[in-house]
Amino acid sequence: MKQQANVQVSRRILIAEPDALVAQSVAALLVSHAYEVEAVESTEQAILALERFQPDVAMLDIERHELAGLNAARLLRRERPGRHRILLLALIGATDNAWRDAAHAAGFDVVVPKPVDTELLVELLEGLLQTQGADAGHGDALDRLLDAEH
């Protein structure tokens, strides 16, 4: 059954991205797709915003402060298991498998390469939120989207 145009499902997304232009452009796109977004500059600020904002998804940059982002993912996985589990997306500029493997080992559901393809990101988020991340499979959801684009 399709949703009526005037019915909107609110999904909250927290973005921790030190590059203000990246954060603003991703946030603006997500808001235009009826997501409620809060953008912060660091993973430390993201941890503080979690209880107040109660996001469904946290998108954390792990390139500049990789230990902070990876440690934040580990902390969230330890403190929010089961039904209070938050979907974690790693925003990452590095393309090698070591970064991707480290992100998954820390508890990220999906690694999103930068620069962020914003329309692809919206597709990914919609799929992940519909399944509560069950199809994330260590980046498999993103891989399927990327493969479909080619």
C-alpha cells in the first residue's frame, strides 16, 4: 500500500562531519526528502546529541579522526544493543579495504564513500530504514546499489 502524499514518516539522522560544506549539503538533501537531520562537527558532539535527538541513523566521519569515529561506533554498539540499536553509516574518503574492514569491525553497518553521492545515499537510507538495517550485511546494501548503477 502506498503512502499518501500528505503522510510523512519522520526519520531522524545525525551527521557527524567536520567539513561544514559536506555536512550542509548532505543535510539539505535529506531534509528535502522529509528526514529530520541534526549535523554536528565531531563524533564527540554526536555522542552528546544522541540522547537528546534520538536518531534512527548516525552518519559518522571516520577519516580525519578515525579513532574517535571507530570508538564511537564501538561505544554505541555496546550501549545500544537489540531493539534500541541505531544504524551506523561510516562516511569515509579512503578507498582501501583496511578502512572498510576497520569500520565494520567497529560496528558500522555500511561504509559510504566520499564524496557522497547524495541521491544514492537517499536510496540506501530508505532501504536500510525499511528493513531496520537487516540487509546491511557489512556494506552489502551499498554494494548492491552501486552494482545496480553500473
